[in-house]
Amino acid sequence: MIPIAFLRQFRLGDYAIFDFAVSFLGFYLLAPLLSKLFLKIRVDIPHQNWLYLTLPIGIVSHLLTGKITPLTRDFIDLQGHYIVKIMIIGLLFLGLRGIKIIKKNKLNN
């Protein structure tokens, strides 16, 4: 068995635990770099907010690329999966809550 297939066999319902772990680990490691990049365009995003935004960004990116995963499928399903929808919208709210636009004069100080 391929190692990635072995790791993805551990599931919580329809969702592979490995996929969540890699996504959150990736955003945890990239958060300092992403925050610095967004600071250059005068948007202050705390490192913690990137972790909250991991799943909403993942759903949007999967929709844009046309790769429908089980979580994406459950989120766009109009007939059910309300807990998934509430969770993703809650994470989106928590992720957007601490973002600040920096005025130009404060950036120079």
C-alpha cells in the first residue's frame, strides 16, 4: 500500500484526518510568512487567524479548481449538512474578526 493511502485511511466520518492535519500544519508553518506578505499591502492578519481560515480557504480553493472533496461537497449541499455549514461559517467569522487595515501613516512609524 502506498504510504499516503495508508495515512488517508484513518477517517472521521467521510473526512481523512491526515488531510486536516496537513492543512493545519501547513497554515501553521506559513502563517508568519503570509502575515508579513499581507502586512506589505497594509492588512494585519494575526497568525492565529490563519488557522481559523484554513478550512474556509480550503473550500474556496477546491471550488475554484473544481476538485470537489467530501467537505466541499457537504458544504455546498443545499439539502443538509448544517453542522458543517455552521462550523465553516463560524471559522470564517473567527478568522475575519481580528483582521485590521493599517492606515498609511502608521506603517511608516
